[in-house]
Amino acid sequence: MGITLGSHLTPLARSHIETADVVFAALSDHLVELWLRRLNPDVRSLQPYYRPGKSRMKTYREWVELMMTEVRANKRVCAVFYGHPGIFAWSPHKVIDVARAEGYRAHMEPGISAEDCLYADLGIDPGRVGCQHLEASQPLFFERQLDTTSQVILWQLGVVGDRSLGRFLTPDAYRELLTERLCEDYPADHEVIVYRAPTLPIDGPYIQRMALRDFPRAEFTGHETLVLPPLHALKPNARMRARLDELDALYGEGTEAAVLA
């Protein structure tokens, strides 16, 4: 579906939705689901399988079985997810693997993700100094080394620190712990950005800039992303630059022609 209703849906994705026998929808916004029913009358919401305290992994496995039941009945099945279906989404990858293992044709259509929206709304070029993307809980669960010379982008802040997979929003204390961990690599006054992409065309992006120390008190709906701009400049690699000088001297202006040949 992309992130923003209607405007991000590609013609090919729309065609798959319209021609499917069954459409499963993992969309938390009821308005988007109603809009989807205009494209196909048999839209089945996957949202009711969520329950407070129930492991999301159990829900995701149920989703796979629901979809495969219809596939095994020789129906053309389409599953619709927000943004890009392969980003921070277990079920789409799993159901494709299962379907292919059982001899059915299955593929994933790419979509405009929250990452794509973030680059546009915040004016970030990922090719400039690079981006390190992490699920927000990873710096708490694992010994992850943060690249403070790049943009560090932490996703799924709403459930940061949740090991039960049964919460939809963790208390502020969990974001305070994440802030404590981030302050091991960044000064407390380092400016960070809390970002949320718009899901409806009438909305704009949510962008709030603040000092890292103030991050736990930012507005949270469960769909925000944290961006930590670079703290340090890139350090030149003198050894490899010297090697490049040698190659430039050897190949000179004929490098492009040699490569093309």
C-alpha cells in the first residue's frame, strides 16, 4: 500500500489487489481498510488476531496459516501491508517461503516505505555519509556498535525493550533506558529527530527535533522513528587513499575506457 493512502499505491500492486480472489489486509487504520474494499470486495482484516498480552509471533504464524489455507484451495491470494511488505514484517517473507516450498508461485511487490518517506521529509541522502538502520531494541538486547559518523536510524520505538512480543506500547521507562544506552555514544545535548510518516493525504509528517536527553518525553503513538544525525566527521583512510593514488598514476585518464572495454 505504501505509507500514504492512495498516493503510494503502484499500478502493479493495485492490479494484484483488484484481480485477487481473496485479499488479506494487515492495516491498523480502518479508513485505509474501507478504501481497500473499493478495489476488492473480499478483504479480510488480519488485525483482529492481535490481542493484548498475546505474542505477536503467534499472531504472525496464524496469519501465515490463514493465507496458506486459501492458497491451498487454489485461490489467487493477495496480502496487503503498510509501506514495503518486506520491511519489519515477518509474515510476508514466511508465507512466500512456505508457498514456494509447497510448489505455489509467490512473490513480493515492493512499496514506498517509511524509510523512503523519511529521506524525503528530512532531506537525508543515504549516500552522503551512510545510514545505520536498527530495530530500536537491538542496542539494548545486543552489543551493537553505533556508527556515529553516519545517520543512525532506530525503528519501532513504540515497543522498544519489549521481550514478550505482547505489548503494543512500552512505558516511558523503556525509552529512558534506551536514552541511557545512546548517551554512551552521544552527548546528552546531541540534537536528535523523532519522525513519523503521514498515512493519510491530509496529514503532514511529524518531525520533532530535541536534545537526546529529552527524547523519552517526546510525543509517542507507537509509530515513531528516531534519527541520530552524525556526531563525528568521516575520518580519511590515508592508507587506502595512497593505494588509490598509485592506481590513478598507473591508469590515469584511461581508466573509464579500460573499464568499458
